[in-house]
Amino acid sequence: MTDPAALDRADPLRRFRDQFELPRGVVYLAGHSLGPLPKRTVARVAQTVQNEWGRTLVAAWDEHDWIGAPARIGAKIATLIGADADEVLVADSTSVNLFKLIAALMIAAPERRTLLIESGEFPTDMHVAQGATAALGRGRQVRFARQGQLAERIDENVALVVASHVHYRDARIRDMLAITQRAREAGALVIWDLSHSAGAILVDLHGARADFAVGCGYKYLNGGPGAPAYLYISRQWQERLSNPISGWLGHADPFSFVDSYNPAAGLARFASGTPPILALAALEAGVELMAEAPRTEMTLKTQALQQLFLDRVFARRRAGLSLLGPEDVRERGVHVALRHKRAELLVAHLARLGVISDFRPPDAMRFAFAPLYTSFADSAAAADALVQVLQTVGGRDLSPTAKVP
Amino acid sequence: MTDPAALDRADPLRRFRDQFELPRGVVYLAGHSLGPLPKRTVARVAQTVQNEWGRTLVAAWDEHDWIGAPARIGAKIATLIGADADEVLVADSTSVNLFKLIAALMIAAPERRTLLIESGEFPTDMHVAQGATAALGRGRQVRFARQGQLAERIDENVALVVASHVHYRDARIRDMLAITQRAREAGALVIWDLSHSAGAILVDLHGARADFAVGCGYKYLNGGPGAPAYLYISRQWQERLSNPISGWLGHADPFSFVDSYNPAAGLARFASGTPPILALAALEAGVELMAEAPRTEMTLKTQALQQLFLDRVFARRRAGLSLLGPEDVRERGVHVALRHKRAELLVAHLARLGVISDFRPPDAMRFAFAPLYTSFADSAAAADALVQVLQTVGGRDLSPTAKVP
């Protein structure tokens, strides 16, 4: 077994750990749910509240370029996902952006009525797809593909496919290029949800010939709880689509105060309401931090962290425990999912030992190894804690409130 | 002319002024656009960033009740607008909430296809109405009423009326009860936009028998730039409607991770994506401050502030200047709009004298007299500055960059 301390000393990313506020005694492996607080964000938000809002007041829309924040931060996110600066806009939540794209695309292709999504996708993707198709009417509906059978179910009735790049549960990385090309051959379009990949693994939208994507700001972009989300529309599509939520900030001239909606040129038309400046300040700080990190080193490190964890667990404890998702680390995002029939209990006991993971019903535990703030010592400590908890829980039917020694 | 200092000494609301961060030497009369920073908000946001996000991390969704914030803050807003606690939910932007309500209501009443709105309404109301009806299709469309003729244009083709309670431009208060009843007689529904009234003047949704409303958090609720918005649905309607943006947070059991969308009971179904916690912290602080203020005293004070301003201006300078909107102060919200052919220039020169108002094309200046932080001395100083600027500008064609002595 490799020495975690030696690996940490040799880690080319180790300077990044100090960029985050991490509570003492905690091994935080829940970045798949909420990324931790970057230290710089504290000052950035305070600056925005006290100096910009407090002192500059309404003039800050121009003087501090609040009005430009959605496009400016979008351009920074673009560098993380293989897009051009004018192809990414920060706006709303992932759910709302997904609705806007689904509605815009299904209205633009009225001859097809099926939206294809895999069963077991991230809930909001499935649920927004259902609500959007129902609201648009005219027989539009969602078709669920069985897990692993998404590509096979794309046919000439499918207008649109919605798919996560990395699956929230089993961490599998989907082949964006292959699915996009399969869809294109069938005359269908694909919206990619990058929530579990952007900022975590290499994402190359142009390389995958992707036209549409959405993603959240609060996981691997470290933008804060409920951070604003973003959407990507390739340049060739931007002016062919109408934003169904045609709010004033997507108008060609928002401050002309005219009756008629006239969409802004390019992606700006996909803005709707007034952008949330305090939340954007936090998101921008998180995104800037992520943009400073070298992507290849991040990929190599998360793979090593995952491998160390799994080796250290499975070397000592296999009974009742199995890996969910791909065996090959190169096919996984930055999290590892393990199955155990007492997963909920194990996660609760791990938390008492300071190891934060999460439980997904009925039997999955997720451990995210985000490479900028997770050390090899963390990975080893998490593995040791899991082995200890497994030994304690054993075959006994402990309640979630039972003490772990 | 009444003595401003004496009026300030006798002001029952004067203790509230110290609750706001106001830059020295500035008379801030642009609360109709962005409310100033409440002092308590600085600590509240820092607490949320550093202690809740930074130290509690993902567990804060439960431990600090982040998950309950949209309904909790909604209940506090309800006390300001004459609604019950479970009838108001904080979510998204005003534009997105308006879209959700328009789509839900027009889908629920498919036999009528017209959405009625007044020409010259606040832009996002007009623009979202146009986008939503176009997206819903089936011949649905927007009909524009001429200004002042909204009630007369409600007929048996109208499904829905969208109207601001207080007009953003001329400050006129619409008679919510009369318009709601007129609509009901014609079989139509009304969505009220409270953005320019809630937190500023008395709003009584129950008294007006109103069923639907939306509003923003960043004007008179002092929730910060681009603060989250809210929506109101009367209890009788909540379970009869479907949210077209059916995101996971509106699901009956968001963390069950099942394929099928099943709407939450009551208003909770109108949530969509993950709520923006940092922005909500600022909004909650602002709303709490507003809820501490006595409403009757606020109304009386804003009327007195407006009267002092107008008397002091018009006693000395009438040429080329006129009041836009109602003569009777009781028919206005908290702002006053004046017309002058050089309004844009006047507003720019006023800003150099430290009086912040705003310009709306082609010829309107708006001055908001929000009663919690505006003093009678402010009102007098603004009037004096306007008189001074009018004397300087006079009939001469000064450029916006010309100096005012």
C-alpha cells in the first residue's frame, strides 16, 4: 500500500488545498453535492455587499459591471468546458435553464414529439422534462430508456435527448461524442447536463461536437449553496432559438422600456430576470479558483485518490460491499459509489468519525475525491474509517443512533 | 414651508434610518430600483458564508434549515402583503415566477386565449407575457390595452390579466379589488406584480380578493441586487395548478430520487431548482427589517416626504416641469415622477450633487421616498438640488458632461 504522506508531498496540486476553508478534523467527500468554501470567496462576497451594494448602490450596475456578470462569468466557465467565451451564460438554476432549452428546442422542431431520457437520471432532469413536454402539449412526451440503453433508443421520433455527462449516482462518464453523433444521425439533438462533470473532470464540448448544455454552480465549481447555474448554446444555434422565458434582461435593449420583446443578439437572449449579484460574486470567485488549476494533474490526482481509497478498503473488507459503476477509474467522474445493504447507517456512522459522504436510496454511498482540496491522507483516513465502521456494524442490525466506538 | 429638521425630530420612524448603510453626502432616492443595504445584512451574509457554508457544509441544508428558507421567508413576506404564511414562496426571479404562473393558468383555462396587459407596463411583464403565450401556442396571444383602459378591455376572450399594483413609471396605485372583481365577472384571472408596492405601501391581497401575485426582492424589500423573487397563490388555487418548470425542489419527496414527478402538496410545488442560499440570507435580513416597521406610519411619512419635496420644488420653479401621474398623493406609491424635456441631463447633474434619482426615457425623472431611510432633510435637500440644477440648466442646451457650479 502506497504511503499517503509521500503522495501528498509529491502532489503538484497541494498548494490548492489551502485555498479552501475546511473544518478541522473533517474529511469532506461530499463535493458531488456541495463544494466547500474557497477562502477568497469570503472577501469577495463582503466586498460586493459592503463596497458595491452598500456604497455604490444602484450605480454599481455600471460602475462595478454587475450587468456584465452573467456573460463575464459564463466566459470563465467556458474555459473549463471546452466552449468559446460567448457560448456560455450564467442564469437562473439548472432546472430553469433546462426548461428554457427543452422548450426552445421542441418548439423549433415541432414535427418530433419525444424527449428521450434514461431512467434513473438525476431527478430534476427527468422531472423538468416531464413538466416541459406536458406544458408544450401537442402530444409531446417523455420516453424513458432503460439504464445503459440511451443510445439504442434514439430513433426518428426523438426530438431531444437529455443526459448527464457524469451520472450522479454511479459516476459513469458518458461518451458525449458518440451519443451526440448517434443523435445527429437520427436527426435528434442532445442537451448535456454537466452538473457532475464541469470543474471535476475534463469536459470538451467542442471536441464532442455538442450544441447544448446546462450545469450547476454549487458542486465542483464551488460557487456556494444554490449558486446560479449556466447554459451553453453553440454559436450556430444561438440565433435560431427563442427563449420561452423572454424576460427583460434578454431584450436587445433592456432599458429602452418599449412594449415589444425584441431578443438580444446571440446567447444574451437566454437571460430572463435580473441576475442575482451577491450569489454571482461567490460563483465568480469559485470559478476563478477552478480556472487556475491544471486539468491534467487534476484528472491524474482524482484517479489516484480513488484508487488508494478503494484498494485500502477492499484489501481488508469485501463482505457485503461492492463498487457501483465502472471498474475502470478512467470511466468514472471524481466520485466513487459503493453499495452496501446498510449504506444509510454506514454514512451516518462515518459522519460521526468526521468523514462526510452521502447516502442515496436504497443502498448507495457516494465519496467524491475532488482533487484540489482532497489529500491522500484524507483518502486513506476515509478508507480506514469505512473499514472500522464496517467492522463495527458487521452483521449486527445497529440503529442509526447506535454509537461507533 | 415646514421645517424639515422639526419634522425629522417628530418622525416616529426615525430610529429606522440607522438600520441602513447610507454613504455620507448622498440623498438616495432610487429605492424604486435598488433598496439600500441594511446594516444587519452584512453580518447575516457573512454568517451564512463563513459559519454555515464554510463550517457546516452540506449538512447545513438541515442543520441551518436552508431547505426551509423559501417557505420561511415567504411567510415573512406574507405579513407585508396581506396573505397567509403558506401562500407565499420565495423562488427564482420575478420574470421566471411570472412565466410559471402565466403558463400554469393559461394551460388550466384552454378555452380562452388572450392575455391582457396595459401598454407601458413594466417591460419584463410585457415581455414574459409575449414569450409565454407564444411558447404555449394554440393561438394564445397578448392584447395590449391603452394606458388607463385596462379594466375596460377585460372581456370574455381574456383568460388572464397581468398588472402592476403600483406603476413603475407614474407611481399610480391600481385598485386591486375593483380590477380583480371586474375580471372575475368576466371569467378572467389576474396576476398582480407587487414589485413596486410590497414593502413600500400597504398591500392587502386578501382584502382585494386577489388569487395570484409575483414580486421582486430588491426594491422595497431591501434584499440586495437581483435578490430572489416570490410568488403568491391563494390557498384555493394551489392544488389546482401544475408548475410547468417542475424541478426537483417542487417534488413531493425531492430526495426519493424516483423517475416520476409527483408535485408537492400546496404551494411548494411552485419551487423549481435549488434555492440560492447566500442571496436568500440577504433577502431574509431585509424582509425582517421591513416587517418591524409600522405600516400606517410608513404611509403617512412617505406622503409627507413627497409633499414637502413637491411643494418646495414647485414653489420656486414650475417652467417646463410637470408631475407625471396622480395629483393626489394617496393615489401614488412611494415615488414621484416628474417630466422635463431635459430629464436625463437633470438626473445626471443631480447625481453630481449627491442626489440619486433615475431617468426613464423619454422625459421622466423618478424620486422614491422610502420612509424608513429617507429623512425630511433629504427630501428638502433633493428639492433644493433640483431647483438649483433647473436654474443652471435653464433653457440652455447643456451636455450631460457639462459642470454644474
